Amino acid sequence: MPRPPLPLPYRQDSAALFDAFARRPWSIFLDSGHPFDPRGRFDFIAAEPTATLWQRDAMAWIDQGAGVRPEALAPLDAVRRLMPRPGPAAGPDFRGGLLGYFGYDLAPQIDARLPAPADPEPSAWPDMALGLYPWLLRVDHHKRQTQLLDSGIAAIPEPQWQRLIQVFSRPTPRPTPAPLRGVGPVQSPLERPAYARAFARIQRYLRAGDCYQVNLARGFRQQTAGDAWSGYLRLRRRRPAPFGAFFATPWGEVLSNSPERFLQVRAGRVLTSPIKGTRPRGADPQHDRALAQELLASAKDRAENLMITDLLRNDLGKVCAPGSIRAEAFCALESFPTVHHLVSRISGRLRPENDALSLLAGAFPGGSITGAPKRRAMEIIAELEPEARTLYCGAIGYLGLNGDMDLNIAIRTLTHAHGEARYWAGGGIVMDSDCDQEFEETQHKARAFSELLQG
């Protein structure tokens, strides 16, 4: 039997609790942005997995402690194989399971009708990486509670349990290495002239009726020095995000500053919160309010949001009960440190025969970062974007033993490996989009990482 939840001293900033694990492979911090954004509620910390799973080249690599064992398994079949059946630890709240990421380039392995990226350069990153964790630290900032949870998937020796209690009860301050910074020029294969050519090509597809909207993204690369975890600490202070994450993997570090929820499942209820519509923050309060009102009044941005809302209603309809899908909010204004966004919220209820993985299979990748119709938009993305997206526009989060799931859209996400940082920024293009404005929007969205690497 798993141990009961163990209350521990509450701390406003969960980053101090993760610090002891931050540089160990397979340690993960799901970060709500608290205390820098008081709206943040739940933080989750997990490390020391009993098993790991990653997907590369249509092969699943499973390590359960007796060596790595590759198998020709579809990604979500591999996830189902690794995920234990709900046991005594399963209950109404998430208290353990699989945590990690699903990369954008996993999509054609989930649905063979979707196109593979055209990038000839093989990625150093797996298309999917998940750990199965025997314990979880859950921090509820609204209730000011911290709990150490035994997931029940494997026996945790008492000395290890006592060590965890000590680490989380009295975290030891550690020297902070110099944070991640750029040491060379920023490179992008879609600078303004190349971006303009891709934009023009999308406009021709839109006029021909191929699709209604295409999300075009720019990739950025820069050589780096410094420590990734220290860089993330600086990032979250400057740009707190409600669906942030830091994931130390064997291949490098993932720093996610995402404002967007992809899919949440709680007790069979589904929620998705697409973002479409962006303006930069103003230089002073009056200018800032004017930009926010401009966004709220923009017929173009509201039309973009409606297209994606309808696409996600259709995705949820594949697995949700008839009549259960509804828009809880449409084009609500949400403001972040560098941008204003329009956010909608669509909910539904899973049919009894479906689960969180059924939902993920039907909705991946998110419509807000592809376009509409999704399949044709992804074909155009594969044609025009010169580099694979890898993790960008995939999802980071958890799959719980109790059947719950919560995943972000991995936008505002940087990967760091072998002294190189990569990050991306994109936006939806429709018939009346302006090329210069869309290009500048990518600059605004990339600002969190460009400023971070500037120091």
C-alpha cells in the first residue's frame, strides 16, 4: 500500500524545492508561475523515475531498470504499456503517473495521415520523453499546502523517503551558477525576406481555398554558455507563465514559458484553452490599455480565434459525449508580461469508452499552432518551415494514474543541448494578415528568450 499524503512546510516559491534535483536527468518541474504571478496555483515536482520511455524513428525505447529495450510500438500504445493500471493510489486528485513531453514531430506517428517535417537534419531530441515516477511533490498555492505523495507504483525504501522529507522540509541554498546566455549571433532561416516569401506562398494557398488559416513559425538558434536551470530561474522571475516547465533530460534541458493550456482531463471533464490574437504590452498604462482594447475590437483576431475554436470543438467531438461540448469563454483578454492574448475555453465530457489518451490521439497537435483545416495546414507548414519543430508546439505535462491529464502547448519553449539554444515563435496567417505585422508579432513572442540570452 502507498503511504498516505505527507504534509510538509509550505513555501511560496517551489523553485527552491526543485533545486536539489534540477541538474539530474529525468527531473521535472511543472511550474504555475507563482509567486511572480499570483494566479498560479499548482506546482508539481518529480524525479528519480522507476521507468522511462522515449520515442525515436518510430521505435519506442523503454527502460525499466534492466536496460533499454526498443520496440516497434506506436507512441500511445507504448504509453499504455508503461502506464500502470489504476491502483490504491488512484483517486480524485493527481498524485503520480507519467510526466514529460510529446513533441510536435510525433504527430505522424500518432496519425499516419499527418505529414512528417521536411527538415533533413535528424533531431538530437526524441519525439517523446516520459518518466514514470514513484513519488510526487504537489504544491497548492491557493491553499498554501505542500504534500509529498507516494504514487504506489513501486516500493520506496524508507531511507529514500526520509531523505525526500529532509530535502523538501529544509531545502539547502546552493551556489547559483551563471545563467544561460548567448555567446554568438542569433540565427534564423526565416529572416524577413525568407519569411515574406513563405507568407506570400501561404496567401496563395488561402486564396486557392486550400485552408483558412496557417500557423507559420520561425526558428532561432544561438550558441550559449552558462547554466540552464539558473537561466530558467531568471526567465520565470521576468516572465512568469501559468503552464511553465523545466525538464532535465539525458539529451538536454527544456525551458517552457507557455501561457497556453492544450488539454486538461479531470474526472472525465475535458477543457482546452486556445490562444489566438496577440498584441505587445504598451510602454505606459495608457498605451497598454489602448493595445488591449485594439485587440479586443479586432475583427481579424476574433475571426482567427473562432476558426480554431471550431476546429477544437471538432477534435473534442471525436471522443466527447454528444451535447457536452460548449464554449465557456470566447476571446477573453489575458495579459502576460510581454503580450496581450485572446483566449477561449471549450469544455466537454469524455464518452465512457474513451480516456485521456483517446483525447490526445484525436486532438494532437493543437489546432491553435497548426491552422485550419489541420491536416492541410500541417502539410503547408512542412513545406515552408525549413527546420523541424521538434518539441515546439508539442505538449508538456502529466498523465495521472487516476486517468487525469494536463498538458500545455509547448510555445515559448527553448531547448538547450551541447551549448546551443533553440527556440521558436509563430502566428496564425489568414487572408487579411499583413506580412510586416505578422513578422513583428514573432519578434514580440520571441522576446522572452532573446532577452534571456542577452543577459
